[in-house]
Amino acid sequence: MKAGRFPASLATPVLLAFAVFIVAPCVMLLVKGLEPTAETGEWPDFTNVLGVFDSKIGQQALNRTIRISLIVTAVCMLAGYPVALFISRCGPRWRGLLLAVVIFPFLISAVVRAFGWTVLLGDSGLANKGLIALGLIERPIALVQNEIGIIVGETHLLMPYMILSLLAVLQRIDPNLRHAAESLGASPVSVFWRIVIPLTLPGLLTGTLLVFSLAMTAFATPFLLGGGRTPILTTLLYDYAFTLFDWRLAAAIGIVLLILGILFVTIHRFVSSRGMRSYG
Amino acid sequence: MSDVEVSGVSKRYDELWAVKGVSFTAPAGSFTSLLGPSGCGKTTTLRLIAGFAALDEGEVRIGGKPVDDLPPWRRNLGVVFQNYALFPFMTVFDNVAFGLRRRKVARSETAARVAEAIDLVGLPDLAQRYPRQLSGGQQQRVALARALVIRPDVLLLDEPLSNLDAKLRAEMRFELKRIQRETGVTSIFVTHDQEEALTLSDQIVVMNLGTVAGAAQPKAIWEQPESAYVADFLGVENLFPGTVGDGAATEGTLAVSVEDGEAVLHVATARPEDRTVVLGIRSEEIAVWRAGETGDEADGPNALDGTVREFTYVGSAVVYQVDCPALPGPLIATAQEDFAIGDSVRVHLPPGAIKLLRPDAPAGASDARP
Amino acid sequence: MADFFLRSGRGLVTVMAVFWLVFLVAPIVVTLASSFTSSTYLTFPPPGWSVRWYLSAFESEWVWSTFWNSVVIAVVSTAIAVALGIAAARVLARHRFYGRGAFEYAVLSPLIIPGVVVGFALLNVSVLIETQDAGLLNLIIGHTMVTTPFTLRSVWSSMAGNDLSLEEAAQSLGATRWSAFWLIVFPLIVPGIVAGAIIAFTFSFNDVTISAFLSAREARTLPVELMSHIEYLPDPTPAAVSSLMIVITLAFFLLVERTVGLGVFADR
């Protein structure tokens, strides 16, 4: 590894591109979001950013965002674990196929998935028909264009992240650890709770952080499945930008989302570096 | 303390037999080594005894009782793994206590037995440390303590010393011997290192291609290996196929002609059942002289002319590769004197040092290793 | 008793896993199936089968024009993202310098910054400098920035495998620095480049978030146009278009799987 000199010829074009098209726009966003509301105000003015949490609609959107993200994260955790466990126990041929089943949906366009869910969850969709057939409901209930639609869509969007995070740790488990526990008298049930679960905790933690942070900042899926009356932070930003044309408030929400994004990555880095150390 | 009877055990992975018809008995309280190169089936055999894999044929009995229907967690065996397999998120104490807790041993007794086990393996006061904070040798000792604390019927060790550096390995060898003697636990030890097997064992089972190639006490197996393969694995450098001639060569010796060579060597041994044999001799048993310096032995029947082809200095001696026209291949001989490449020499193979071995490898004894 | 728990535990895991795996493919299967419906409204399962909505899709002007927009944007932004990704990967894999951590942070930042923020921030700038009507250009810029981290990571991980000694060996045999790169390093990172390019293309082609902010009246991408058609659900034509997008994505997915394996998605 060469030390010292800055590789100018290679790095400059890259840095320039990111400075102009990522850093500068974000700085402009900060400038916009912190613009003074009143004529006489001075920059920076935090009224807008704080207003996101103060206004009724902003507060509702924030609460809804957090609530949905928590539910989605919990479902992904409970659903992702058995899937990851199942895949890790399969033979190589099946494992490849099931891994494809997990990965492929997350390449599909959000519009296409939303379309599929709209068909499935609509009034005459399979979900309603099934619930009626089971006798749980009498008439079709609304499963899309509301929070349920967002939760289903985001769960579908984010579960692969959880499964892949868990698989990464599950497949690294030394089979000898299981054998050692068995030889010491632990039954498979006991091996699962006392050996497998503790060994997968780091993966569960990174997966949880990843899913939660992506749920907090997801846009396309909630936009398409949530309908107009259930805004979350990201869709509220879009509404401010394109329906209400209040770009100052849109930028203020942008700042909040930006801070959230950086916050989660920082926590994630901290946790994963610690995780590596404790099981290294 | 129980004996282990392995009879006719086979294990197949797809179409390949990893282990085929392996039988041996490890007497109660003994130390038995399974010795062989990688892929010979020794680890598979150990896993079958432990119950980590199900056998396809045969039977394993521990203390006279068949265990094949018992899962590993009901066999009461201690296992020490090559990579130690310590639970990384548990302290040393919790690792060692794991088996006792599964057995619902009372808390106070657990603490006492863990302390006793840690003391037995000679660990300093590290009970609250995590495995990653320990050195390789210390992890090794924790793994031993964890396996022994449950008072297993049998202790199974899968190449436990191979991840240690040379100095530590020698030290742990003595430790293993001491611990085994103090506990008297029946031990089965898998290794590819002939020296480890020789120094530790009461019995060595040499394995080849999934079968038992020979089983005997270390001294017996060193002095009279059963077959060319066993001899090769135990470091007999010179192996030549040959045919035993009729009648005695001299008083008490047989005349054996070397295949693909002109030499007819006298061997002081009993007549083997089969005429087709492999002649084996260790390099340090061969005497080497400079050509022209003659003595009693240099003119004897087992003296051959040769030329030094190559040499390597090993510290205590020099190992020579000598081309002998009368032999089909070069001879490996150890000597104290210095010879140069191309020097004409005379070598002597004492009739008493040559072993007549059963040829068991179809591709020629010297290529027996897979 | 323990065996009973063991077996029922395994069974429970299997049942749950199968349910959620079906959940993951359900919307895709349903979209594909409903695109072949014979009726004029969407219902599942369809009352009968036909390909009429595919014919309708192929005859629709909006499908073709936005499809070509999407292809142009995806091809151009992927090409730039690959170039930037190779350069950045080379910097990160071979050089140690003051500020290397900041450099890494900068080029991976589009993964940290939420897509809405990137989209809105770029829109904000384009309005300020009055280029908001240059939709195609804005979209290409946006997609390039967001996909560069993918090409970077893919190329970077393929560089991590081959160590410096290979290049040094080539140089000791008389290769110049450049020819050592082209003759030794480049062939080894081709799989990483291919995988990164395919991922970038797929991402760009399917993106909604960035495109929703940067699409101008004259320059819309297929997913954004599809979005407005789905909202009204006039007939199953969007189902046919969605199915075609699934097939295109599947083709690229299989290409990655066959060439470099699914590991590129799994190791993050």
C-alpha cells in the first residue's frame, strides 16, 4: 500500500462530481430550509425545521413515520429470522434458489411492486377474499391507500435486508460450536436458544438498524400505497414541494431526513465495529 | 471410564466412502491415536463415535452398550475440537459450566467442579475472561476443561494441537499426557503427526483411504510396521518392492531380490507368508563410506556402490541422496561425514535393520500416500 | 419429548419461512398473472387469459416514449457511474492519503442521504440555475450520483481480491504502470465492473424516488409515467407494462447470477 501522496489524477474527477452534484445541493438545501420566514429575520432561522414538529400535520406525519417504521422493523425481525434460518439449513442448490427469491424482489421497481400489492390488497383482491372465506370479516376492508398498505409494502421492501443481514452471521457460525454444545449435553432446542441466537445477535442488530433507518426514509412505496391522506415525512416533503409549493418547508423536512440518515449510519458503523470486536 | 468398540463402521457421502469397515477397540482408560494423512477418514471416524454424523454400517459400543441410536447430547462424551470451538460470547467460567448446567447440576457444585477442572488443566485465574482474550494455548486448556468437567465416559480429541506453534505443542503434549493419566479417561486422539501419536499413545491406529492400515502399540509399530503404507507414514524413507528367494542366504538370513534392480539383499528376519514384499530401511540405519575406504562391512553382502546425487544439512547430520546402480531408485542415507555431490561412496544396509513389509498400495509402496 | 419439540420446532420454522417466501414473490406473481387477464378490469385470479393488454401496451405511445427515455438515462448514467466507480475504487484500494476516510464517506454518501433528499436537493439547484426543464440531463445526473456507490462497491470488492504483488510482478517483468493496470488488474476486475454496471442499470431503470422529483413534462421515465397510469387503474395495460419491467429486471438478475453470482448482493 502506497502511503502519503494524494492520487490527484484519479480522485479529482470523482470528488468534483460529488462536490457539485451531492454536497453543493445539500448545502443549498440547508440554506433554503434555514431561510428566515419573516422579512426581517436573519439566516439561519430554525423556525421551519422546528415547525416540522410543531405543526399538527408535521407532528402527525412524524408520529406516523415512527409508528410505521417500528411495526415494519418488528415484522421484518419476526419474519426474517425463520426465513434466514430455513435458508441457512438448506442444501447448496436450494439455498441458491431461495436466495434468488429473497434478492430478486428488491431489484423490482417500487411502482411494479405497489401495483402487485394494489391488486392483491384491493377490495376484490386475494387478501380480502381470503379473509372473507375464513370468516374473519364480512365485507372487504381497506388494505391499501392507508397505513396498512404502507406497512405491507415496506415490509416487502425491507425484509430482504433483514434476511441477508441474518444470513451473513448464520452462515459464519462454526458448525463445531453446535457440535461442542451437543456433546456437552445440549439438545437442539437448547443449542438454538443458547448458542445460535446469541451468535446471530450482531446480525439481528445491524439488520434492525438498517430496516428501521430505511423505513424512516422510504418514499416510493409509501407514496404509492399510502394514498393522499396518510402522509409520512418523505411524502409530506413531496406534497410541500409539488402540491403546496412551499419549498422552504419541504427543505426543512429534507434537513430532518438528512440528519436522520447520517445519524443511523453513524450508529450502524459504531455498532458493527463493536460487533466485530466482541465476536472476533 | 468405559472402553470403546468400533466394529465394521462405514460412512458414505454420496457415492464416496469416507470410512469403510473400520474396526478397533480402545480399552478403558487407554489413550488411542487415530493416525493418518488428511482425508484418510480419521476425523470422520471420530465424528461417528461422537454422533455428529450417522453411520451407514457397523456399530459403536461405549462401555459395552451400543450408542448408535443416541444423539450426541445423550452420549456423555467430551470433545475437544481442532479450533477449540469455545462459545465466543461466554466467559471461560460459563464455557466450562455449560455442560454441567445442561445436566442441571446444582449451582454450588457447578462452581466447585468448574474450579476443579480449571485447576486440573493448569489455567491461571482467567474464569471471567472471554475466549478472544486468551492465547491459543489457554483456549486449548479451556476446551479441555470444558470437555472434562462433565466427567465424560470417553474423551475425543480432534487434532487439538495442530493450531499451536511448535514450542507450545511440545508443552501441551506433556500436559495432555499428565491430564489423561490423572483423570484416567479413555481418550481417542486424531492426528496426522506421527511424533504426537508415538509419544502420547498406548495404541496407534493407522488409517488409509477410509480403512485401518494397522494398529499396534507405539514401540511395535515403530519397530515392525505391518505394511509398507504404515512404514511410509511412520517415516521409513527407503522402500523398495522385492521378492523373497528360496532357502536361506546365510545362517539366519533370507535373500531378497530387489525389483527392477540387480541387488540381492540379505535380511535377518523370519520368512514371510508371501514372497512378494517391500523392503524398508530407515536412513539412519544405513552406513556410508567414501569409495576405497574398505572395512569388514563395506565388503559384505549388503554393501552397494553409489554416487552422491544431492545432500541436505539438517543440523545434527547430513542427509544424502545416493544413486545406487543396483537399486531402482535413489537411497536416502544419513551420515556424519561430509561428501560432495558426485562423490563415489559405498553404502551398507545391515541385514538386521531391513524390514520385510506387506505391500498394500497398488501404485507402489513409495507412492502410498494419497 | 425433546424429539417432539425438535420436530415441531423445525416444522414451525419451515411453515413460517415458506409463508414469508411466498409473501416476497406474491406481488410479482400476481402482477405477471393478472397481465394476462381477458377482462377489462383487474381481478385476481383472472376470469380468462389473453395477451390483449400486451398488444395494448405495445401500441401505447406513452410506453414507447418513456421506455426510450428510461433506456437512455440508464445507459448514460451507468456508463458514467462505472467510470467514476473504477476511479474511486482504485483510489480506495491502492492509496493511503490524508483524508481518505472523508473521500470514502463522500463517494458512499448517496447511500446515507435519503433518496427524497437527493432528488429534492437536485431539483432545488436546477430551479435556482433555471435548468429545471432539462429533464433528461437532470435525471442522468441524479441517477449517476445515486448509482455510483453500487459500481464503486462492486469494483472495489473485486480489487480487494488481487493484491499489489501482481502489479509489482508485471512491473518487474517490464510493464509500465499503465500497461500493468490494463493487462493485469483490469481483466481481474471485469466481473466486478459487469456486476456493478448491471446493478446500476437495474437501479436506474426501476427508480421512482429520484425520478419523481426530477422528471420534467417532456422527460419522464417509464416507472414515473406508469405511476400516474396505475393511480387511475383504467385498464390492465399497466399490468402488462409492469410485467415487461419484471421480465427485463429478471433478465439482468439472471445475468448477474450466471456471471458473478448472487454474492454481490449479499456481502454488504
